[in-house]
Amino acid sequence: MTRRSNDNPPRDMTTRLVNAGRDPFANHGVVNPPVYHASTIVYPTLAALEEADRTPFEGTRYGRRGTPTTFALEEAVTELEGGYRSIAVSSGLSAITTCLLAFLKQGDHLLISDTVYAPTRRFCDVMLKGLGIDVTYFDPLAEIGPRLRPETRVVFMESPGSLTYEIQDVAAAAAAARDAGAVSIIDNTWSAGLLFRPLEHGVDITIQAATKYIVGHSDVMLGTITTSEATFLRVKRASAMLGVAVGPDDCYLALRGLRTLAPRLERHQATASRLAEWLEGRPEVRCVLYPALPSFPGHALWRRDFSGANGLVSVVLREVGRDAVARMLDGLELFALGYSWGGYESLVVPFDPAPVRTATRWSGGGPCLRLHVGLEDPDDLIRDLENGLRRLA
């Protein structure tokens, strides 16, 4: 379904996501790609088996390397991210670790944003440093040029940053990395690949925790890696050696989620924007962190690079004690206490950025809450938060 005549104009991404990775008439007219459960693949002749060995990363060769269901998802994600090819792996974290291990060895230097996802930071501080790889964290709002070294092999970004959504000049950082001979990698989960396309801004590899908005229903662990042509084989080999396989049922559910990604994100943004504006007017709130708000420090850069926002809103409360925060959160009915985000449901979790920042300093001034605004009615969500803020006070 991704084939297009030269006579037809380019299609909107909403249309492309509905059709990407589908070929009904190759599957008896079935609309959705079938689920192939497989470990062993058999060959009709010795010549066919030997040919498969000569092209180990093409076609169906062994279940761990993927099935037609896997390849359908990878094709659709490539369409979404605008890359050369994509690789599906078992989680967002495995996508990150696979890419880092593909390009780093003992004695190399990694330059990584100070505002990355906390498990990414733990992997760098424990595993990579243990392997003799030097790791330096940088302020995402600063130029990276002076921090690059001859031995820098990877520049890793996450924009917006985790929890507090700092917006980095991704194009400038990618260009500096390229000039220094380093590979640029970005965690693009916040944008879901729909709101920002890093490869068009010079980035070499873009990663997503497809667990979040691609799947969209809080029921699958999945990661995706989309690469440039120059980086694909190195990452593909690393993923094969690490065995970060993903099951066909998970790929099927990710494909199902992908079809509705555009309208879901539109609804997430509309509701989150309304809640963010409402929260800005509350006396219990010191500040609201949401890139689509004109008051957000990185708003101008966000408007330059991004086509929209998602459902993540962070709130810095005025100074109150833990018991007051507990009163607020424990009585919420629609915002459940829980990690992760990107599903249809609303979530809230308290956080403190200060202990996991080293190149920057967090001085928010009060307790922080991260809200994931789901697909519920906006008025119902506002009433739930309003009751919670009354309990807080």
C-alpha cells in the first residue's frame, strides 16, 4: 500500500500512516499484515539456504531476525521517520543500548545530553564506563562544539529533554558531530516521529520507545531504530548479535497503534494545551513546563522545528510538604499514579530532576509533577486536578 504512482502528489503523513507497511493483495486481500509466529525457517534447496547465508539481513532467515510481521512494522516506521531503514527491538531502552554499543568501544568518548531518560543515564554510568568508555554530559542549551574531542564517536541527544523538556538545537548539534567525525543519535520518543523528523535535520539515527505513542495502549514493550544508509548495517549487525528480538504479536499491536497515531496525538495536544493554560492560572502552581506554551523558555525553537506537541505536561508546584502532595495525588480519580506515558489513559508521577543532572543545575523551587494527559474529556480531567489542588492546599 506504500506504492505511489508518479502522477499522484505526495500524501499527507496521516494518509501514509494508514497505508504504510500494508500489502493486502499479497495476503489474500487481508487488510492488516498477518501475524507470523516463527523460529525456524526452512529452505527448498541447498542453494536457497546458501543464498540466505550470503544475505543475512535480507528477508526471513530465522525468527529472531524477524518475520514478515516485523518487516511490515519496520517499513511503516521508516515511512514515519523518513529514514533509510528501521529495526524493531524489544524496548526503547534496548534501542538506545544497541545503538550505543554499535559505535562505542574502549577508549572512545560519548557526549550525551544531561537531560536524557534516567535509564539511559544509568546504562552510560554503569555499563559504558565499566567498558572503558568515557562519558561526558552536556547542557542541551549550550553549543557542543567545544566539548567534542578527537576520540568522540557518538553525540547522543534527547529533545525535548526528559521530564523538563529542554529544547536543543538538534540541527546545529548534528552538524557539529558530523564535522568531528562522530555519529549523532537522538531519542525521538517525545515527537513519536510525527512531530519532528531528526534525519531531515542531519541526525544519523533516530530512536523511539514505541511502547509510548506508537503502540498507544500501554500494553506492549517495543523499541524502534531508524537509520541513515551509512549507519544501517552497523546497527543491524549489533542488534543481531545482541539478540534484541521482538515478538510478532507485539509488532502487530504496534502496527495497529500506528494507524491512529496522528488523530490520537492531535487529541493529546489539544487537551494537554488546555490543561497547561489552566494550570498556569492556578495559585498552587509555580510554573508549567510544556513546549507549546508561549511562556516556555524554549518555545521559539520548538516552533521552528516541531509541528506539534504531545500529552506530557510537567508542573512545578509552590513549596509544600510531601504530605500535601500525597493528599493531592492519592485522591485523584482519573490521573493514575504510574510511570510511562503515551497510552490513552491519564497518568501522574512526582519527580525531582536535581539528583540526575550533572552538567546543569535544577532549581525549580518546589515539588514537580509529570502529567500524561490522556484521551479523556478535558473538563473531567480539569475537575480531577482542581479537586486535587484543593486537597494540596
